[in-house]
Amino acid sequence: MIKKSLLLTAMLGLSAAAFAQTSGIDLKGTVGYAIDQRGEVVRSGTGLCWRTGYWTPAMAIEACDPDLVKKAAPAAAPAPAAPAAKPAAAAPKPAAQKVTLAADALFDFNKADLRPEGKAKLDKLSADIKGIKLEVIIAVGHADRFGTDAYNLKLSEKRAEAVKAYLVSKGVEPNRVYTEGKGKKQPVTKPDQCKGPKSKKVIDCLQPDRRVEIEVIGTK
């Protein structure tokens, strides 16, 4: 009885191997099971696959021994996306501060020499400038309507240069101060104001036109 069982097992194994060779099936995956002429695994009356004497757990196939077949490792979860980098904080924009200094405080009429009152005003401005990161100072001189265009242009330029020279003496870098003269082209008095020929009254009335506008640009 034992001899018959061994003979049957050997025949089944040989049958499986012969079929695998003729059908191109991988021996590793099928030689452990008996295969009929249709190429299907032989099953018992209870539906179990018939294993050959060569069978080992490594030969298990999904159709017969699903619990022994190694399951594919689950795909690794994708790494979470790195958070988007925060945009760099925008650099502060230079702020402009415009200061208009009346010429009667800075200069005498028809003069470009700074008066003591004018120096005091520029001293305060110099102190205020130290509180910011200075970009540039623009000093624009102006004159009233008395005199020729050429004369007033020159006078307004001298007044702007006088302001620059004083600010530089207080520690402001020379290349930070830009000067310009506008002459009498940009009066602030109205055409119907200060009428009449040159007189003390008219000169006093035209005082707003004799000015120096100083624009300070920088960041705090």
C-alpha cells in the first residue's frame, strides 16, 4: 500500500513537471501541485488542491493556499508635501517727508546767506534726519517775481546750495543732498495778490514765494 502511494505521488509529480515543461509554466510555482491534462490543478472531492511530494510552503499559489502566499507589501504612503515657503517680507518703502522753510527765516530779502533763525530750523531738521535711514534730500530754492528770470534762477540756486552746505556741516553726506533752483517760475501767491510796484508792503506780501522746499526721503 505504501509502495502504491509513493508511486502515485511520483507519477503525479512527473505529470506536473512534464506538463509544466510543455506548457511553459514556471516549475517553481506549479510543480508542488498535481495538474491534469487540461492544465488545471487537480482537486480532491472536498475541493482541496492535490499537493505533490515536492510541495513546500514556498510553492504555494493563490488559488490553492492563499494564506501561505506572501502578500505584496502595501505601497508606502506618499510623503506629505513640504509646506510652501512663506514669501519674504517686503522691504519697507522709502517714505518721503516734505518740509517747506520760509525764506524770511532762512535768508534776508535778496540774499542767500543763512540767518540765525534759518540755522536753528536746519538744526532741528538735521536732528530729525538722524532718526531715519536717509536716502536723499532734495533742496529746491525759489524766488519772488522781482528781478529777471536769469537773476532769480541764480538766486534760488544759491539759496538751495546754502542749505546743502549747512546740512553737510551737520554731518549729512554731500552726495545725499540734491539741489535745484526754480527761480520765480513756481510762485505760491495768486496772480491777484501782492499787486503794485516794489515796496515793503509788496515785498512782505511776496514772502511765501521766497522759499526753500526741502524733501527728505528715507526709511524708519
